Amino acid sequence: MAVVVPAPAVTHKPKKLLEQVRDLMRVRHYSVRTENTYCDWIERFIRFHGKRHPNELREREVGAFLTYLAREGNVAASTQNQALSALLFLYREVLEQELGLLEGVERAKKPSRLPVVLTKREVSALVARMNGTTKLMAGLLYGSGLRLMECVRLRVKDIDFGYAQITVRDGKGAKDRVTMLPVSMAAALERHLQRVKLQHEQDVEDGFGDVYLPNALERKYRGASREWQWQWVFPSSRISVDPRSENQRRHHVDESLLQQAVKKAVRAVGITKAASCHTLRHSFATHLLETGSDIRTVQSLLGHKDVATTMIYTHVLNTPGIGVRSPLDVQA
């Protein structure tokens, strides 16, 4: 009689904490950027407390870490809030523990600064110094009031030439909004998309051509990832490996390409202001208000949740040299 030997029990090695964090963030459809940032803060928190497991750490240790960032690290208020968000996600979502009141935490001071704004002449000179795709992107930052990553992540279906508008998907606060498409840019943008479409068709012919789709749409709509309307308006110049799916695909252009191009143009033009890509968005809002646009309209175009955020641009207009005339000039 044959002896039946039972198969050895399969033991699954428990996942490490950061692997659990990444898995849950992917289920919740967090971006790769946010995933990496949160994991980095959690790792720094653990190292700060001598590599003790977060299960052993509570409000006191979280508060000590946040205070250290403000006092010793001299981080900005937004950076400290980012670290707190990462730790709240860890405890509430991964460890399923609710943190109590964080008392005695030294908060990083949020500096009260007015946004840097360029004049219309400075904007024209800056954009004129640029060329190719980066010139087109800079034009959208100023002409449509887009944030840097909103511009980078535009898809073909988000551009409506008929109504001269752009739909910003999943903007700040996970909200969609509609903003204007500058009519003066329409022809150049259409020519750009014609070139991108030829590149996409070649990618499909070469066995590639699919693009990342959000919120499991790739499983819901089979084949949609290769459809033209889902492609990036500003695709990368090369095909790379998706860090999550490990598929080879063409991602959107890296934002650093535009950042460097703007920085180079600022130096070339001789602008002495601390101008960046976001300065073009500030200039968009300020110039609209200068020409009499309603502040509620500007709020909607910018995607601000609270009109108080948009009001900062009225303070810019009221600063000497912009909206107020010097008494010496009045006498003249």
C-alpha cells in the first residue's frame, strides 16, 4: 500500500512594512510620486527612532519627529505637513490605528510672501527665447494658468479646439476643472499633435503604443490604452519601463525638461526676479485681474478651492509700482 506523503505547507513570508504601504497606495490609485514620497518619510521616521517598528511608536514619537523637522531640519511648513500626511496614512490606513491629539508639536512657520509676477513684456521675452515643445508648454502655463504637472499630464482628449478650452483632470485636490485654450496657440498645438500622432502610430506598428490609464480603466476598457485620445499631449522622447506594471511604454515628458528650459530662458533674457514655471501661472492670474476679470472667474480657472487663495493676486496688484501710482508721478 502506497504511503501518501502530505505536501509541505506553503508559508508566505509576511511583507515588509514599506511593501504594505506601497501595495495599499497602489490599490488606492496614488501616484508613483506620492508613493515614493510617503515611503521616504515613513523610512525617515523609523530611522529617527532607532529603527523601532511604528507599532511601538505613538503620538509622542510622531510629535517628536515633526518637531525635529521644524527645529533642526528647518523645513518649510508644506514639507512638515507632507511628512504628517505620510505618517497619518501609515497609521490610519496601513496599521489601522487612530492617532490621538498631537500636542506640543512645534510647527514650521509658513512665510507670508507675495508671488513672483512677470510683466507682460517679460513673459513675451521669456517665451520668445524658448523653442519647440518647451515653448508650447510654457505658453500653456501662462496662457491657460496650468500648474507644471497639469501641463505635463495633459492627454489628447483634454484639448477641445472647437470650444477653445482645456479640461484639467485630477488636478490639485483630485478635482477636474475647465480652463481656456489660448486661440493664438491653437494652430501650433494642432501641428504638434499631428507629429505626436505619427509617432504614436509608429509605436503601435512597432508593438508598443499603449499608455498608462488611471483607476483601472485599462482593465475596464480593453484596448483603450492604445487609442489616440488617451495619449499624452507631451510624450517622452523614448520608451521606458513602467515601474509598476513593468510594461514598456512611452510615458509623458519629464517635468525637469520644462523647468530647465524656463530657467535657461530667464537667464538669457536677463530677468532678475526669482522666476520659475509656477511664476507663469502667477502671471496668468495677475494679468487677468489687471484687465478687469472677475475674481470668481479667475478662481475657477485656477482651480482654487477658496477664493481667499486667489485674493493674494489682488495684494500683488495693490503693491506700489503695479496698481498704485507714486505721488511723484502724479505731480509730473
